[in-house]
Amino acid sequence: MTAGRQSNLRAQLYSNFKHQLSLPQNDVSEVRSIVGSTPLAMTMEDIKGRALMKREEVDVIQLALPVAGVNDAQVLNNLRQAVASLQEAWTGQRPSAIPMVPEELTEAEFYGRASVQAAYEQGLVPLGLDLETVEPITWNLAKGNLLYLTDKEEQMVTFVKHIAKGQQKVIVLAPKYHNLPEMEGVTILASPEEYLEGLDMMEFKVQERLEKKQRDHVATVVVYNLTELVGELNSEVLDTLAYVLEKGSRAGYGSIVMSSPALTKHIDVVSKIARSYKQAVVGLRLSDQSVLTVTNRSVREPQLEEQEHYYVADGLASKMKVLMI
């Protein structure tokens, strides 16, 4: 085990190591705290690989260097060449890299991960990377529909683009004046006639699949910017949409409702259904919304970092890295 300073390790940990050594350091007291009081701490030469080792007595040792070189730059270059030749010669299995969440999560980085590809192959929808496990957090329709809370419409647009990467057909109900671009494989309904016709067809498909007991996830219905959309829907369309949201998940028609925290101010039937969802992605502080009740919320909650969101399931929140900025 190695460390820059002994204080970086817990005393209970390093006390279990019988043999301890110290390379030359600027602070002599740091050397003495490792090997004990010895005049060698003051006289040890600053030579590459030279160290003091604490055994029964303190000894000066010289470690074998992996490569030779007249100066640090040459040693570094020679070391790189040696590592490259070892990598080229090795044909056996290599250990997995230590998982780390990238500072900036790009599409290439996210979609190129084997775990994300595996989730897509299983019919799941990856939402982001868990900040602790670095594994993808997925939306599984078997656990219910999904709510996305954010106060930034550009994040909603990015999320729709992300959902469109899945295997399922995507149908978006959006307000007349929306910022969504045309996307391959995505049907956007944005007028009273399209709402009525599209929802009638979805209602028929849901009823048909319920009768046949078909539950595999075949389509994702995205309700885009609900707090604005409800003002453009009449009571008949609202009732049909409510039916699709309530019954659709049992017939393979999963729903994602995107809304601002103002969702709590609406009393229509669709808003009430959205507030009852047990799975949610939240793009703002939990303390800045009152839609979801979270049991493990921090008392002094900091602002979210860029590309950070919460994933909430059954009242428990965890942080994840997402593509939405």
C-alpha cells in the first residue's frame, strides 16, 4: 500500500503493516513518524529509489528502478517505452479499469459503454450513470411510468432526444409552440386534431393489448411540458390521455411526463396522475420542488453540479450523471 503522506491513512490501518518504508521527503518529521527517531532521516541521500525501511532496525535500502536514464525526462520516456512493449507482448486477460464518472459525460462516452448497450438490448431505457457505482440507472416499465421534473425546457428537449435512442416507438404530445426538432422514429402531436386522432389510436391499441395480455414495452408516450400542454387540451382529450397514462404501462405503452415544479398547482386529472408516479428524474434541488416526497433528502442541500440529476424511486433519491446540461 502506498500513500503520499502517512496522515492520509488511518492509524488503525497502517499499524497492521509490519514493514514500513519512506522515500526521501522534504519534511523530516514525516519520515520519522514512519520509521521512528533515527539520524538516517537527516542524512538519507535524495537518490531515485533510495528509502528508509523500518524492520527490527531502520535500514537504508535501494529499490531496483524499472528503467535507466540520465535525467527524469529520459527515465519517463524509457518507462513509457517499456510499458508499451509489455502491453504489446501481453495476450492474456487484463484487469478491468477502476470505474470513474467522467467530469463531462458525452454521448460517445455514454452510449459506448458496454453496460449501457446491454441495458438497451434488454429493452430498458438507461437514464444516466450512478455517481457511486458508475453503473447505468435505467427506467424499467415494470416499475411504472416516469416523471421528469425540470425548470429548463432545453433539458426536456435533450431528454426526448435521449429517449428516442431506445428500441421503443416514441410518441410525443407537445404544446403548439414547442422547441422540439424533427427526429427519426419520433411522432410529434402538436395540434388539437393530432391530439384527438393520436390518443384515440393509442387508446385502441392499449385496449387491444390488454385483452391479449401483451406487456412488452413497445412504445413510449412522452407528455412534453405538461404544465403548458394542459391549457391546450379539452376535457375529452384529457380523459383519453389519462386512460393511456393509467392503463398503458400494463399494455407496453410506457409514459414519461415532463413538467416544471408548477405541476402542484394544476388540478386536472392528468396532473394528478403524474404526481402519483413512483419513479422520477429530477433536474433541480429536491428542496426546490414539492411534487415528490423524498425520505433521504439532505437538510443542507447544495446546488446540483452540471449534468447532475436525481433519480427518485419509492421515495429514495440517488444522484446520477446525465446527458442533459
